[in-house]
Amino acid sequence: MLLNQFLMLGAVLFCIGVYGVIVRKNAVLVLMSIELILNSVNINLLAFSLRNGTPDGHTFALYVIAVAAAEVGVGLAMVLLMYRNRRSVGLDDLSEMKG
Amino acid sequence: MLASDVLVAQNVGFAIIAVIMVIGALRVVTTKNVVHAALWLVVVLAGAAAQYILLAAEFLAVTQVMVYIGAVMVLFLFGTMLTRAQIGAEKDLNNKNGIIGLPIAVLLLATMLIALNDGFKAEKLSADAPLVSTQQVSDQIFGIYLLPFWALSFVLLAAAIGAIVLARRD
């Protein structure tokens, strides 16, 4: 196996996730795209961990998974609150900060 | 490179899983149905778990299945069901001028692929490299990375309390 095949898979998934974050309006779908990005980062961390033979990458990947779980919990609570207050989960509707 | 070098079992498995993951990821960002997006995300996350096994990280693979496919997907489906009346195809999931995302993503991908190709052109993952055991990972978490572990515990606690406070009806 080449190291590069895993890194390139991670790059492709990262870019698909970035595309999703930019193009989507629904808040739940934006959160899903962020999950794609975090997973591509984990693949990179584990590939370099195998290359270097050190367990650091595994540790960081575990921490990334934990942070992602916390982020999804708070994110979905915010989406729920937004839906309750304005009956919509479109991110374009949150425009009070615009002058 | 000889064909017998390329067609080893790991490479064939990697290629099949990678193609499935990329198709699933593209469906996540293009589908018109939020529940379908969540189910395609399950495909991508399961494929990522399989790649972790190929990378000799079996503990991470099991964690991925339990945390992502078990817990996070249930949260997503709950979020979908609590925030909409009907479950089905919808029209305005995308931004009006979201097409700008396509050139950005393609440019980013081209930059990353060129950089990766420059940096690690044909570097091999040797088959007899020392593997990382789960015991080493736990030694690290409860050793030199203990302080981040504590911080992470507080992050999770704060996230749980924050989610309850935000979503509570009072």
C-alpha cells in the first residue's frame, strides 16, 4: 500500500465536505458535511501513524471523534432551538447581523 | 510498477471501499432528501471504519462504528425528525448562489493533490512496520496526553449540559 492513496482519499473527502458546507442551506446538512471533513482528517492521522509507527495519530483521532460527538450534540440542540423560534432551519434566515 | 505489486488484496479492498466512500460522500452533498443524506453518511462512515482496519487501527474502527454509526446518526435522524413536518424530497436545501462552492472545492482539491503528489510521491507503507497496539494508545491517553483528556472530559460535560439547556422547553 502506498501512503499517498490514503492521503488522497482524505483530500477528496475533505473537498466534498467543504463543497457541502458552502452549497447547503439546511443546517442539519451543513453539520453532516462537517462530519465528512472530520472523518477525512482522521484517515490522514491514522495513515501517518502507521507510517511513523507511533501511537500519537491514534490518540488524536480518538480525541477528534470525541470532539465531533460533542459538536453534533450542541449543534443539533441549536438547530432545534432555531426551528422552534422561527419554524425553519435555513441558515440564510439568520440575517440579523447584517447592517 | 508491476501489476503483481498493485493487485494485492489490500489495494483491491482499498480501491473498492474508496470508490463506495466517494460516491456516498457525493450523494450526501447532492441529495434532495435529508433522511437519504443521513443514510448515505452511514455508508461513508462505515467505509471510513473499514479504512481504519486497513490502517491497522482496529480499536479506532470499533469506536467509529459505536460512536458515529451508533450515536451520531441517531442524533442526526432525531434532529431531522424534530425539525420538519414531512419527510421526503425538498426544494430549498441549497443556497441560491451556492454554485460558487464548486470552483472552490475543485481548486482546493487540485492544490492538495499536487502538494501530496510532490511530497509523498511513491512512499510505501511497509508491510512489516511495527504496529500500534491499543495498549500503547491507552498508555498515551493516560500518560503524556492526560491533560487534554481532562479538558476533553469537560468539553463533553459542557456540551451535554449546554445541549440540555438549549433544547429545554421552559
